[in-house]
Amino acid sequence: MGRQINFFLHPDDQPSLDKLLKSFGKIILLPYYHHDNKISTVEDTIVRDVKKEGARIYLVRQEDFKEIKLEHISKFNYWLVADNKLPVLHFDRSIFKDNKIHSGRLYFQPQFADNMQWIKKSDTFINWADNIIKTVRRKLKKYKHKMGNYEYTGYLGDNALKWLKEHKAEVGAAGHELIPAKMF
């Protein structure tokens, strides 16, 4: 089973999370899309053009970079990181679009299936990825949302929490969006 944290970030929260993520050693950031069969990198995790970039960034420890492989998606003529077996931390960035904050998450699988066998990823990778998720969980603000009869605990950046309160935003789309009250 994967390990993750889901969260909401306002665009003004992105630089501080980017800095935090980069504090975990020598990390290489890989974009979601690759437009040729060469692994490219990006300098930061800041969202600029989600349509062009995609929402996902991969965090890779420098020592694991040699394992990265791409797979071609011929229908769309681009390459993606073949991430199932690789020691990568998925960073699905929180996107502010159409006056809504769409949730983001950090996620990884500590093991994968190969030839009907479970194969565990390295302990050093698992500890590194777990440490990032735990640290992000401690740095973000916990906030309890009502969703019908249920209470949902979310994690928000400081500016996302401020935006939520200013706009009396509520959780929508099954917990994946913060929507201002005036949009209901």
C-alpha cells in the first residue's frame, strides 16, 4: 500500500514548500512530460503552466537517478517516467485554477509487483520518502472540514488557510477541491 499526504496550497505557499522539499539532500526534480527520449530536469516545483508542464513532478535522490527510465506514449508522442518500479516520490502539485484550489499530494509505493512477486524498494529510499511526508505533514496546518455527515482533516499551507477563511471555502469534488462559498 502506498504512503501519502494530500494537501491544499495557494500559489503563495509554493515557494516555501519547494524550499522544504529541496532541503532533503541532493534531489533531482523530473517533469511529468518528456518531449524526447531524454530525461530532463526542472529547477523547482513551482506551477507556471500546468497544461504544458503537467501537475506532477518527481523527486529523485541523486543516487537513484541512474535507475530512471522513460516509456513512450505513442498516441500523444511524449515520454513519461516509468514510475511503478522506480524509487521516486510523486509530487502532484496543488493547482489554483478557476478560483478553486485543487488538492495536491506527495505519494510513493514502498514495494511493487514484478512477475507475481512483491519486491520491496530500498530501505534508504523508503526512509527518505517517509521522512519527507512526515515533515510536510508537520509543517502544514491541519484543518477539519465538514463533508455532509463526515469530518475530513485536511492539510493546508498558511496562505491556503487564509484564502479558505476569506472566501468561506468548502471542500468539494470528494475532497479534491476548495471551493469559495459564493460558487455553490
